Amino acid sequence: MKMALVCWVPAAWAQVVHVTADHGVVTLSVAAQETYALMVHGEAKVPVLGVVCQQKGKKASHAITFSPAGFLTEQQYSTFGKTASLLLQVTVVEKKYSTNWVAYDNLDSFAYVGKTEPERVSFLQALLGAPMISIEFTPFLTGQPVTSTFDLTGLRAEFDKHPECAIK
């Protein structure tokens, strides 16, 4: 009888970080670990968390994006200036943040907005140092809150590979 020994490396379990690059803009994105279903069609949706990096002269700019993969309940939308925004609960290593997100291109994708630039950079660094984060939201027509969990263990290593992402 032959036996095979399989060794698993914990890093191999990490969620895949998808990288896209276009004209000096690098986007790193991670899909949620689980899908959620809309009650109307039962269609499986996969939320995505992303970091968009762009080099502008000598300075790098960063945006943290969240796409719930569908519209959210109207109660979650508010206004931020002339833009639709969301207030979402984000858990980073057992610390809960009440975070403000504004529409990013349309109403099915949002970018994190800190009150100040240092606050936004601090939140980005918290994400880069966290192995897992969770974001709670309520999909439209379901009435039931969903918590999506993202495995970020490979995000920091991928972030560090791209000069557009450098935090100075």
C-alpha cells in the first residue's frame, strides 16, 4: 500500500490578488470568500475589494474601492457633497470602523473617503497589515444584511511589487 504525503503551505490558502495595469494605474483586487444570493433571482454575487494606485508626478495616489456586485438598499445611501455615499461597517482584525464610501464611476462601486488624507492612508495601511477584513452591507430587495469577508494575506506583497503603489 502506497501513501502520499501532501504538504500544504499556509500562504497557498491565501485569496488570489488580481492585478490589472493600464496607463500607469495599477488595480489590486480581491474577491470575497463567499458569494451571496439575491432573493429575486437567486443569482450568486461576489463582492470585490480593491486598491487603485496611480503615480502622479513624484506622488502616488491611492483609492480603496468596494463593489458589492449589485445595488444596496436605499437606506444605506446618503449624500456626500453632490455624490451618493454609503456608511459601511468594516471590521479589521477585530476593530470595527464606521467608514464613509462615495460612488466610484457608478452606484455599484464605491471608494473609501477618509476625513483627511492621513486618515485614508492609515486605513489603507490597516488593510495592508490585516490578514482578513469584513464589510457589512444590505443588498437591494433582500432586507437582510450580508457580511463579506476578504482574505488579504497576499495583498501587501503584491502592493509592494508596484512602484505606483509606494506610500511615502
